[in-house]
Amino acid sequence: MSLNNTPSADRLHIAFFGKRNAGKSSVVNAVTGQELAIVSDTLGTTTDPVSKAMELLPLGPVVIIDTPGIDDEGELGQLRVKRSYQVLNKTDIAVLVIAADTGISDEDKALIGRFKEKNIPYIIVYNKSDISSVEITDSNSLLVSAKTKENVNELKEMIARLSKDRENTKTIISHMLNKNDIAVLVVPIDESAPKGRLILPQQQTIRDLLDHHCMTVVTQPEELTKTIEALSVKPAVVITDSQAFAKVSKDTPDDILLTSFSILFANYKGNLRLAVEGVKALDKLKSGDRILISEGCTHHRQCGDIGTVKLPKLIRKYTGISDLGFEWTSGTGFAETLSGYKMVIHCGGCMLSEREMQYRLKCSQDEGVPITNYGTAIAYMNGILRRSLSIFPEIADILDK
């Protein structure tokens, strides 16, 4: 992936919802100017959410999502409806498409209620204005025709206005540094590293630092000591891959701030305070307890995979409990219920949108299941979490409570 590409997780997610044959897919195609979605008079043509990352003027980089009809029927149809509702967890702006010749339905009203419940900005689009018309009574509704393209540009402009209200001005770490500060990034190149490239959180952190005129030095754990010695100015911070935390901590002088990519992303997209509070659940585990390890991406599992191999091994060693049960989720899938788990350990979430990461955190909070993340857990079990939070002093104080 080029450093100039916007990752899907950082793109505005615009999802189109509606009943079967309301014209969702036709509106999607009209807005994007592409045959992104299959259009047919047959009910239920869209059977699964369809996502497409693209550039859409005047919005810029977005992810467009077309969803199955919210009025689908039968056992299979209900599964499709469920998948449509699950898309809400990653939706930044919702577009509800209603056929102008049929009007708003109970299913539409229920969906609007969910938009409001989840605080998702939404637009109501009355499609098929070429054959019928309705009276528009509020500012977030619009009459369009996917067939004639009437008001399609106006719809894009409405989405753009809503998107400005959702703009994320947060940075990963640069807001905590000064211009021309030196950051040393420790990136292990081992059997689990992707061939020929850096992983996404490393790329994004480098770009964040460069954008804010910090000086970036990238090295491997074995060369960290020599790297620091070679610098004429002391680095402001060392940022490491969590798997190398123990060695990097030993090799980083005490007067240099230390943290990890995973901890930075727990703060950037998640809730670092919640992760630090949740990590203490490791000390309360008992024989037979179940732990959910969740990742936001899907990748080929290596023999030394951190989620399925290294973390379980480290947790068993730290707790001294050999019969802990581990289960895993990856990609967009997340456990429907967390009951039965004593804790959740999540990756940094670089492949998830902030809204979806926040949804997962809220699920844990609502069900009273402690949640932490990879970097926080690894630093805690290595006895270096306090130091790893030195760049977040207000959060490090949680360890004393």
C-alpha cells in the first residue's frame, strides 16, 4: 500500500439502506457514477452488503456500502436484514432510500430510530421522482430520480455537508511532539512481517510524523542501541512493535519516552483509558476462564502469529494457568455476545473505522466484560506498562487505583 493511499478504515463510510426495490442500488450507481451495485426488478437482488473504496467528489476518499433490503422475508431474508443492521456499526453517514410512490414504511421508521440511537447523521432520499412525488418537510430529506439523475448532485452536496461535521482532526502521536522532534520507530522484520512492505499502523504513524515535520528514524530491535548512539540529538520518543516491547524497553534509556504502535492506536481510535482499566483483569483469571482475542483484519496466520500463538503463550506464562480457553474473531466479525468471556483482548484496530472500534468497546462496557488491547496487555505482563504510558501521564495514574 502506498503511503499516499487513504486506508479504508480512515475513509468516510457512507451506507445506503432501504426496502427491497426502493431503488437503493440505482441511487448508489447514480451517486458514484459507476455500476457499483447490481440493479434488477427482482426483489432481494442485493443479498450481502457490498463495499467499495473510491474517490467521490466533492467528498474525497470514501467507502460506499450498498445493503440488502430491510424488509426481506424468510429465514435467509432475516439473516440479510441482520447484516444490513450490522453495517450501522461502521456507518459514518446513512442514506435511507424510500420509493416516492410508496412512501415511508414502519421498517423505514424503525431504521431512522436506529440512526438516532447510534447518533448517525442521515439523509432520507425519496427515489423515483420521475413517476411520483412527495412533499419534503425537513432539511435532511430530498426528492431524487436515479433514472433521470434529478437532484443526484444535490444529494452528494448534502452528504458532503454532513461529512464536514464528522471530520476527524485527531493525530496518532504528532500532537504530543514538537516540530523537528526525533521519533525512533522500532520495526521487527521477522517471519510474521509482510514481505516487502510495512504494516498499516507503521505506515500511518510515519506519515503522521512527517506531516507535522517531526524527524523519523526507522530501525530494527537489534540495531536500536546503535541507532540511538548514532543520533547527535536525543530522540523524543521510541515507538515499538508490541512484540519487541521487552527488548526495546531494556535498550531504551530511561529519559526517553517509550510506547508502542498498538497503544497509540488504542488512544487514536479506541479508548486507552478503558484498555488500561481492562488489562487488570489478567490478574483475576482463574482456571477454565475464557478469553476472546479479536482482530480487525484478516491475514494469513504465521507459525509465530501474535494473536493465536504468542499472546496465549504469554498469558498462560504470566498467570500460571494452563487451561485457559481462547477464542478468536477476525475481520468485520465480532462476537454477538460477550457473556461467558472473562475479558477481551483486541488488536490496535488499524483496519477498523473509529465508529466500529467504538462499537466494540461499547459492547464490552454494556456487558461488563473488561477489554484491553495487544500492546497494553503485553506491556503489562512484561512489567513495563507504566513506562509505556509515559507519553500519557494522565492515563498512567490509573495503574495506582
